Amino acid sequence: MNPLGYGDPLRLGPYRLIAVLGEGGMGKVYLGRDRSGRTAAVKVLRTELAHNAQMSQRFLREAQAAQAVRSKGVARVLTVQTEGGRPFIATEFLAGPTLDTAVQRYGAFQEPYVRALGAALARTLGDIHAADLVHRDLKPSNIVLTSAGPRVIDFGIARPEHGLTLTTTGQIPVTPGYGAPEQVLGQRTGPPGDVFALGAVLVYAATGTPAYGGGHVAAVQYEVVHGQPRLDALPPGLRQLIEPCLAKEPALRPLPAQVTSAMAAPRGAGKLWKQGPVATEIGESEKRVRQLATFPDPDARTGTATGGTSRRRFVTGLAAGGAVLAAGGGGAWWMLRDETPPREHPWDADPLAEGDYQKGKAPDPLWGPKKTLGTGRVDLLTIRDLVVLDTQQPDLVAHSVTSGKRKWTVNSVGNALYSASLDLLLAMDIDNLYGISPTTGRKLWKQFVDIVTPLAVDGDVYYYHDIAPSYKDPGKVVALRVAKTGATPLWSVRMPFSPEADDIEAVAGGDRLVLTAGEYGAVALNKADGGKAWTVPRKSGSAWTPHISGDTVYLGGQSVRSFRLSDGDRGWSKPGSTNSGLSVGAVDGDRLYLVAGSELRCHSTEDGSEQWVRELQNTLLGTPAVSGSTVWVSSERGTEGLKAFRKDTGEPLWTHHEKGGGAQGGWSVAGAGNRVFALRGQKLTAMPVV
């Protein structure tokens, strides 16, 4: 929220404008109040778009849809008017956090609260459907928690039940992991599509993680259509209520009224928005809105209140004091639909804009360098609002992504893997596997596993190599079903490679575990029972570093190749241009980033064609880090610095050198949330991205 600026109107219709909530490609949103002191989120169409009939109709469509709904569970439209030839919409301003913000800040909801939430949302969906509308975009960020209960916002892509599925541009608007299978496939979406979204929302509220996971949008959408939701972390009582909502066939999903009845929240469940940390945040947000609503009107020219206090200073002070009007302003989220999206997570950084940096000169770090544990090659894991160092001590050390402050340390464990669907960190000592809470670093459980090498984790299944005592025995591949309460054996099969194979790598996704062992080829095992699904034989050439994206697995080696994950059907193959082979370092959308000796290469995922190549003086270290619009690499010696390139064109942006020097070797890097985390020696730094 910002003060009014030059050119901002002081009044629109009955509303005196107080502050700017946000702006985007279509319009600008203000916090306004009428003469009675009632606040509203007021959005006005940009001047240059106001005379475009199609844009005006699109602008007003969401208000017309919301006005048709008679329900306490939606944000009310207060007025739709035209001022000076420019249409504006005023909607009820909702003070409180969105559901995704509440879960991220305070953790998953207890079962009684999930039932209360589910019953209220199902009741609201019933009201929406009774108005012959389908919301079509129910998700955690479109649900605001207020003192009166949850409110559904954002009717930007709502449609009559009998209306068209496609937008005017021919795109299918669907939020990955919440849009129903029929919506993902571009088919007609009716009320059952909203019930599917409700089920996904409740899984997130109850577990803190999405029902459908994946590396990127395409992988998530594939899971929605072909995979199964991740429900093992749900309490049994909730699972039997939520699982039918996520049925693939629309006809098999319950009606909203049935969901409302089945949820049957116990007495006192509504206190989620009456007491506790969520209620406290709601109360603070309401208090700040009341302060703004009672603040004296400014002078039209100076912006100064009659009492002499600057409204600019007042509004800025509220924002600096932690006002949650942006997160709590449901009206603002709704009114900004189809414009500049909010951050994906509250801890994400803002990317650098043009003019915020000088090409060829590295920008200042966001924070650091911070002293930490670990020397040599250290793996960095980005987990929600943490960056976790898997050190060689062995210890696990977690730092805040926003400040670099050390959050916790777990001694004498390593080889960490993270299950995003369970929000569970898995790590080992010599004899045991541990389940660790990423929030606190507390060990939740341990299980004896003897001498093993971790391979991969996918959802609630953890895979490891059980190493045999005899050098003639290749050992076993073992799968464990893991949860926050412990681990249980799922299956074990003989390791499919020769006992001499010592460079085994693995990745899991979809229904497969893909293993590679250099010159021994690759093998894909069924996730359900460990049976062989398909193989890449030894004679076909080396196979390194598998990466999965959607239904495709990419293998490096003397050439880089693509295979269909489900059946191993071979796609394209591109030979390397150097004698060092090609290692797949990262997959980002439609691009592969490959490491070939001293070269960083970008290839197309569609056909393997080369997009660009950049060469350093020395052999590259580890894998590149992709974040924002950048890709970062370091050489083994590290004397060339940490280099950043534009990920689409390979254009060199800058080289970061550690101030003060002293550290040896290259950087360990990881990217997430518009930051790149770089570790060299015992110094951890967070760098901004464009």
C-alpha cells in the first residue's frame, strides 16, 4: 500500500480515495471510504483503455458475475459506476490474510478447523452455483479469512454453467493443482470442477502442501489428469471426506450441499477466526483499516490532513509497521485479476528491474556473506522460507532466505532429501534414517537402515540403495513409505546394475524411479512394486544424471537424450561437442541447461536443438542454478567468479566476486524465490536476480 501520487484522483463517485493498493495492466486499485466511513477497494480502468469497448466489458464482467451471487461467503460488490468516461468498481474491502498466507505463516490447520473451513466454502459454492455460475478458479489465494469466516474472491474467470470454456484469446485459465482434469483438458467445466478445487484447497489447508506436486506447471497438470493426489498426510477422518471431491470423473464428485453436511464441524471450530494467531492478524488488519477510515480528509493540493499530519507519512508508517492490508485486502486481490500477479510466496524477493542494476557490474548482495558451517562441496536445498546446507561435518544447517539468520542445526546427519508434498526433510546418520521437521529442525522419528546410499524421494516414497557386504552382490533398491509419523517398507528389489557400478544416480517422478550408472545404461522401475518398466541398454552409450519433467526423462552422457517416462519410448538425441560429455544440470520450462566441461549450454526440451553456449576458462562445478530470468554457474577453481547469464539468450549479465577473498574453490549454488544462494568456503550469500 502506498500514498496517493501525482495524477491520482481524490474521489471516485461516493468514495474519497485514501491510498493506492496496487496497479496492473488494466487499472489501478485504491483504498477508499464513503461519507459513512465504510471502506472499499476501488478499481478504475486505465484512461487509455476506457474507450475500448472490449476491455471495458472484460473489466466489468467480474463485477457482474459477483453481483449475481447472494451469499455471505463472497466479497460484495458495492457499486459499479462510470466517472469521467472511465468505469470503476467498488467492492467490499476484506481485512484478513488469504488462506495460503495463513498456512505459510502459521502452518497446517487442525482437523476441526479444516472441517469448519470446508463446510463454509462448500456452502458458498452452493450459493455460487445457485446463481447459475461456476467460479472456475477456487484456490488458497482466492480465499480470505475474515472475522466473519472465509470469503471467496476473484470472479475474474467465472462463467455461467452453460457458458463457454475458453476465453476470448483461446487460452484455458486454470491454476495448476486446483483446476479439475476436465478444465486442464480444455473441456466444459461445470459445478463439479469447483468441488474438485475445493478438495485440493482442503488438502492444502490440512497438510500445508498441495495435493498435486511436480517440478513445473506441465508436471503438475499431468499429475492432475493422470496421477493420484497425495493424501497420506491427511487424518483418516478428513481423507474419507476429501478424497471423493478429487475424483477424476465429475459425476463421481459430491454436491456442495453434501460436502457441507459431511464436514459437520464440531462446536468451537469457528474460533479459528475468533482467537489464536490467525484471528490476531485479522484483528490487526481491521484496526489499521479503521485508522485509515477515520483519518481526516487531505487538502486537495498538499495531501495534508487538517490536523497537520501528512497522510503520506501516516500511510507509509502503517506499511512499515507491518500492515497486512495487501494480504488482507480481499478486494485488492480480486480487483487485480489478470494483471501483475502477486508474489508466489510472502518470503520471495522482488526481482531487479531495468535500471536497478548495471550490466557487467554485479549488484550488491541481498544479504551476506554470512558465516556458516560446511567446507568443500556442499549441497544447498531451498525449502519454503529456508535454505538448508547439507554439510560435510556432517550436519544440517538452515538459514532464513530473507535475512540469512541461522534458524536451526541438526547435528551428525546428512544426505538430506526433501519431500515437498509432506513438508518433511529426510536425512541419515551411519545407521538410521530420520524424519525432520523443516520448520523447527526437530527429529520426528528415526528408523534403522544400516549402511545405505540415498537415491531419491518422490511424494511419500523414499528410495535408497541397500549396499551388500559382498563386492560380488550389487545390493538392493529399497522403497519406504514415509510420513510425518514414521516409515514403513514398501518393496525391495535387486539393484539392476553390475556390482562394479559406483556412480549410480536416480530421480523419481510420475510412476517411475529412473536409475543410471554411467556406462551401464539406465533402468526405470515401477514406483508401485519395483518391477522393471523399461531399460536403456549398456551398448547404447553412457547415461548420466537423469532429470524428469512431466512425462519426459532426460539423460546425459556422450549425448543428451530424451525418453518418454511411462514406457521408455525414445525421443530425440543430440551428441555432445566436447570430449567431456554432457551432464543435464537443470530443466526450466522448455529449456535444458547442460554442463559440458567448461561450457554452459542451453538446449530446447522439444527437440534438443542448441539455443546458446557460453564457455568459462575452467571446468564448471556442479550444476547451474536457475532463478528469475537468470542462470548462474561457477568453475571448479572459483577464481573466475560466480557468473550470471540471461536464461533465455545466454547474454552475460555480471560476475560476482567474493569481497575480501580468502575462500578457495568454486561456489555451491541454488536458486529459488528470485534469489540465488551462493556458498564458498564457510560464507553464504544471497544474490538478487532479474
